[in-house]
Amino acid sequence: MTADSLLLVLVFFPLAGSLLALGAGYQPRLCRWVSLILSLMQMALISLLFFLDLQPHSGPTGTWLLAVDYPWLEGIGARFSLGLDGLSLLLLWLTAFLTVISVLISWTAINLKVGLFHFFLLFLEGCLMGLFMATDLLLFYLFWEIQLIPMFFLLGIWGHARRIYAAVKFVLFTFGGSLFMLIALLVLYVLHGHQTGEYTFSLYQLSQTPLSPTVEGWLYAAFLLAFAVKIPLVPLHTWLPDAHTEAPTAGSVDLAGLLLKTGFYAFFRFAFPLFPGAAQASIPLLLALGLVGMFYAAWIALAQTDIKRLVAYSSIGHMGLMVLALGIWNLMALSGSLLQLFNHGISTSALFVMVGMLDERLGSRNFQDMGGLWQQMPVFSAFFLFFALSSMGLPGLNNFVGEILILLGAFQIRPLIAVLAFVGVLLTVIYILRMVQDSLFGESRRVQPLRDVTPREVLILAVMALPVLYIGLHPGPVLRLFESSLQVMWGQFPMLARSLGG
Amino acid sequence: MLIHWLDILPLLILSAGGLAIFGAGAFLPRRPSWVLFGLASLTALGAGLAALLMAPGSAAFLGMVDLGSYSRFFTILLMSITLLSLFFLHRYAQVRNFAGDELFALMIYAALGMVLVAAAVHWLIFFLGLELLSLSLYVLIASRRRETTALEAGVKYFILGAVASAFLTFGIALLYAATGTLEIKASLAGVSQAVPMPLYFLALSLIFVGIGFKISLVPFHLWTPDVYEGAPAPVTAFLSTGSKVALFAALLRLALNLGEPAWEMAWPVLWVLAVLTMALGNITAVYQTKVKRLLAYSSVAQMGYLLMALVAVKQGSLPALLFYLTVYALMDLGAFGILGSLSEPQADLDELEDFQGLGFSHPWRSAVFACCLLSLAGLPPTAGFLGKIFLFWALIKADCLILAVIGITTVVFSIYYYFKVLTSLYLRPRRREFLITPPDLAVGLASGAIFLLVFLLGIHPGPLWSVIEQISIFLSR
């Protein structure tokens, strides 16, 4: 057994674990512990990979740190092939980390159908593991679609009042968007087969398909639609605030921290290498969509009275900046953008966790019921301030590093865009500060005293604060991981490097 | 001339089995339903095994019944459908007091008709098989004689089915007049100067209308929701899978044998009907509030997907079609079968509200039901997902991109109504107490098998796919 087969374990361990959690569901306490231990084991396994000193090596599916490749559907040439590079490694770690957090924050909040809940959490983890490593397009599509099912149930069974509306809307948007990607994917597959005589879904081989600009444009548009819904980019974002508002806290964490990442990741991993020409042509569109996303999200966020909705819109704003960085496409902006992907997963999830805690205590997420929390819950408030500051990009914390890299990268090529993006970042500061002010400071409008955070909650928050500080103070190792991934990618997809530079 | 009777052993077993059930009904005192059920199951099992294990010596029996791998494949598939339907039916009929000998014998005779329809290479056998199938189904649908809805459904299916048969008979007669032969292959392929074209096309359209009725293509689908709703749910499962699979197998054979000029005229018609069937089936299903009607429209739409790939049958979509037919049979049978099992003795659960909370009070059967729904919707990792992938792959390979895009657009609609049912099952609170009969071993076996197969074919379809590819290669030679 080589280290490569570890990738299989990473996918199938949580999937098998999910069944175990389901089986343990008859006893909620046992089920929670089982899920916690399983998710911790998964996280330990992934952390182990950081210390293995992996070097990129090339194989039949491209150049990866680790790769596996097995036959799967031989009739049509789809293979079970996974590949790991620096970006996927970090996203895998984030997935495992947030799953642990999700189990921990649901410890007391979820008392209904506990087994099923943890089944879906771990099942989702397994799907995402596969998604972040798939290098076969059909396999990727499989994982991309499966992840809808656990999310639908997490939203729909354990959500708040309008959960059914939100869950159905979520499914319709994401499924509707991705079906056209399926068609585009099959067209690409057939075109490649016609030209080379070899029918394959391998990303590496499909990226070498010469396409006429018109065809490439259409196929890219179909991919763009699917990923833009998931990211979400602004005209297609309306499912997100609803889903977030109605989701249980663990659902919000998974949604913001993981599911949104899949859209951006797929963009970066698949859409760009497969259609470099169209991607280059779409740069103005990406820049515009990114900017619109930032400004629109800030504008709407300022008008929110529900704190969870505000965080949801801040999420859209952050994703806008990352998409903008895709449009800049130089090493600096891209590393910043990938780093932001990770940062957003930590900071926004932490904010959702805290909003969830607040909701448990207040029974409301409305700003009218808040104010003066600092006097009653000092520990909670300190953490809340910390993550809010991280989210708006305070120097020394994680988001600052990513944002400054994106802005600097943008200044090198497109100064005007950089200025606009800078304004967008400033707007983030405004609404985040307003959120902090309306909730933590001012006069308390409540009579009953509020309980401060419990030891379990302190543990969760402290654990989440660690990566925030680490990346803020010492981003070097993580950035090197991204840079090496990017360089491998440019070496691997020469057409991409030629079209977009790098 | 020596007649190789053993070549048609599955047909002989079915005929004898049907007679044995009638005999047992006539002569056994008190007619215990488990004996009848056991006889019927053994007959279906025996016929299926005979088709699976015995390789016939010749290509066709007296030039009437195809004995090749194509018809063996469908015999096995149809026997599996029959067996699973019987498993769902027995308990249902027992609780509701209509588990008589005529029920089980007619199931077997309907199955015989299906096999004949799928294997016929002669119009006479095709017509005989279809009539045997239809007559048995008329009675089966109305087998709960005290239920007015069942009677209404039976009469409706009878009248429309009789009209369809009339179309078909007239079409076959005209085809005979035009070509002078009743052999399916010769009558379809040979378009010489002597054949009067208008007559030939009229004949073909009449036959197509007849088949279109039976597999409920738009605009001949109007009977479907009423009949599906009125018939006992396990019979609906049998009807919507068995008879459709058999007739689609026949339609496939016709399409493959159709000569060049006629096919050039036929495929645009198929194209338009496929679009209509997918669009109307899926959009109408969105507005349904009754689960049986919703599933009925969904099965109309599923036939539309199959018809869509039929357009590309001359460019190699046959393996995809066969795979999807198998998968369709499995998931639709599961959905209707479980629907029957999850019913109360007085009346089947039907309104969407009735299903609220069922997912947690009856978790096992609901899980199978949900899997079948997810598979019908085409979500991974179920068989329906791969089935759809294969269908669209075949279409795109044949350069039917526009049809594929239209098809996938209608799939978006279908997601909504499948999730509507899931929403009722799992997301909404329970409304009332259920008086659902507990399942017996047969229901457990059948639903367990369907559950496993739906996932197995979605993850590891390799074995089935290679069998299907061999059949297709054999047919296209």
C-alpha cells in the first residue's frame, strides 16, 4: 500500500463513518461521540499529509502530489481518479475541520433525529472529500450532485420556520444550474472522442482538446452558470440568504464554509483549464460580476435587520472579491484569492457559529433585541469582535493577508479595478462595524440576564481562532503551498498559461 | 419438420403455470392465497431462469418468436418485473380480500403477453401477445370489484385500449396490404417500387398510434393518470413497468428494422413527440397534488426520455436505451410497489399531505421510496443518474444537441415535483395516525432487492452494461 491509496481512505472513511453514526443514532449521546471521534480521526489523517513532504510527480492523470486512478465505467471511459495538490489539501483540511466544528456546535442544539443528522454531516464530508480531489469530470459531477442531497435534508429537517421553502429553492437553483454543465461536459467528451478516438473524462486529457471559439464559449458558459450559482455570483445569489437564514447553525457552517467553496474551486480547477480561451474572453465579465457582487452585497447588508442574513450577504461580498481576483489572474492575486477561500471558510463559519449561539440565547436574530451584549456576555463579545475584525480584514488577522495580496496583484495590472475593489473592501468594514456596534455595544434592551459562553463553546471558538491568528501572523507556508500548486497548474495546462499569462 | 419445443420453454412454463393456478383455484378447497402466490412466483421464476440458463438452438421459433439475446434479455427483465410485482401484490391483495386465483393467473398471462410482444418477429404474434396482455390488464385493473374508482379505471383502460388495438389491427392489415408479408422485418425493410407509399405510411402511423397509446406518449397519454390512480397500486406498478417495457422493446425492434426512407420520415415525428412528452409530462406533474397522479405523469415523462434517445437509435443509442429501460423498470416498480405497501386497508394513501411524517414513522419503506424518487429524478449515486448520463451521452454522440438541451431543461422541472414528495415524506410534520399494514417477507425482499439494485447499478453498472453492449453488437450486425 502506497501513500496514494490514502486518498481512497479519505473519501470512503467518512462515507462508512456516516453509516456508523446512523446506526448509533438510537442513543444520541453515543452518536455524538462516535461522530466526533470519526471526524477528529479524519482531520488527523489529513493533517498527517502536511508532514509527509509530498512532491509533485506526474502520472497518467496529470501532475499531483498524490493520485489514484482506477477503472470505473469502462463502457464510456469514466475512471475513478483522484488527485491531490496544495489547494485541494488545504480545502480537505478545511472540510474536516469544519465538520468537527459542526459536530461540536450541534452538541446541544440538535435533539431531533440525532443519528440522521450526523449521518448527513459525515456523508456530506465524504462527498466533499471526493469533490475536492476528483480529476475525472464525470466523477466530479457525481460528487457535485450528491452533495445536494445531504444539504437538502440538513436544511429541510433541522432548519427554522421557512426551511422547506429555502431547501427547495436551494435544490432547484443548484440543480438547475448544474444540469447544463452536464450537457456541456458530455459535449466536450464527445468532441474529444471524435478528434482523438479516445473517449475519456480525464481532466488532463480533455484540457488538450482543441475547440473552436464558439463551441468553447458555449461550453464555458454552461460551466460558468453552474459554478456561478454555487459561488454565488450576484444575479444568481438569491437562494443563499434564504438558505442561510433558515439553516441550523451546522448547516450554515457547511454551506458557507464548504459548499460555496466548491463553486469557486470548480471554477479554478475545471472551467479555466478546460476552456482557457473563453476564460480569457470572460475576464471583463468576471471583474464586473465580482465588483457588482461586492457593492451589491454591501449595500443590501447595510439594510439587514437580521444578523444572520447580514453575515450571509457578507459572504456574497467576500466571494465577489475572490471572483474578481480570478479575473486579475496573476500569481499574487490568485494566491491571495485561494487564501481568501480558506480564510472565508474559517471566519464566516465562525461568525455563523456565534450568531447561532446568540440565537440559542436570545431566541431572536434581530438587531432590535440586541445591544449591550458586552456587559452581559464579555467572553462571547470578545470572540465576536475578534471574528468580525478578522472578517473585515484587520491587519494581523487572516483576511488581511488575502485581501492585500489580491489588491496588490490587481494594482500591478488593472489599477482602476484595484481602486474600486478597495472601495468595496471599505464598504465591508462599514457594515461589519455596524453589526458589531448594534449587537455588542449601546444600551441593553433586555431585562433577563444572558448566560455567557459555556466551556464547550469556548473550546469551539478558541479552536476556530487559531487558524485565524496563524494565517494572519505567519502566512508563508500556506502561501507556498498555493504557489507551488499554481506553478504545477501552469506547467500542466500550457494553453491556460499561454492565454492568460502567469 | 422437427419442432424444438424446448426453445420456447419460458413461454411454455408461463402457459402451464397460468393453467396450474386456475386449476388450483378450481380444485383446492378454500383456495389458500399463499399456494396461488407461490405457484405464480415459481412460474415467473422458472420462466426467467429458463430464459437465463437455456441457450436456444435457433434464431427464431417457426419464424414467429425471436429467440436471440435481445428477446432473452427482455424475457429475463420482464420476469423479474413480474416476480417483484407479485411480491408487492400478495400482501396487498390478501389484506383487501381479492387474492383469488384469477388475480395471480392473470398476472402470469399478462407476463406471457409481455414476453410475446417483446419477442415477436411476426405481426400475428405481436398482435396476439398485445391482446393477451391487454385483456389480462383490463381485469387486473378492475380486480377490486367493489371499488368504483377501480372499475372506472378498468373501463377507461378498456375503451381506450380497444381503440388503440383497433388502430393497431388496421395498421397491420394495411401494412400487409402494402407489402404482402406479415414478417416484421420484411414488412418494414423492403420498400421497393411496388409498395404504394401513402398506404405504407398510413399503416406505419396507425401502428405507431396504437403503441403510443400503450406506452402513453403525449398526446395519447390522457388515460394514464386516471388508470394509475384507480388501479390497485401493485397492479399499477406492474402496468407501468411491465407493459411499457414490453411495448418499448417492440417499438425499438420496429425502429431498428425500419428501412431508410421511412426512417427519414419517422424520426422528425419521434423528435417532436419526445419533446412534447417530456415537456407536458414533467410540467403537468408539477401541478399534481396526488402522489399517484404525480408518478403517472412522471412515468409519462420517463417515456419521453426514452423516446428522445430513440431518435438516435440508428446512431448507436441502443445500449443506453436498454440500460435506461432496465433502470426505469426498477425504480418505477419500486415507487409504485412501495406506494401500495404504504397504504391503508380502506384506501391507498394518495394526497401529498397524507404522506407527511411517513419518512420517520415507517423509515425502511420510506427510504426505499425516497431512493426510487431520487433515482427517477436522476440524482447520483442512483441508477437513474447513470441512466440519464448514458441517454444524453448517446444523444450528443449522435449530434442531437438541441434535443438534449430541451430534454435537460425539462429535467429541471422534474426535480421540483420529486422533491415535493420528499418534502412531504421527511420535512413536514406528521398530520395523523397511520393504519398501515406491516410488510411481510415478500415485500421486504422485493424492496430490499430494489434498494440494493438502484445503488448497485448507479455505482457499478459494468456487468449489466457489458451484457447490453453484446446484445447491441449482435443486433446491429
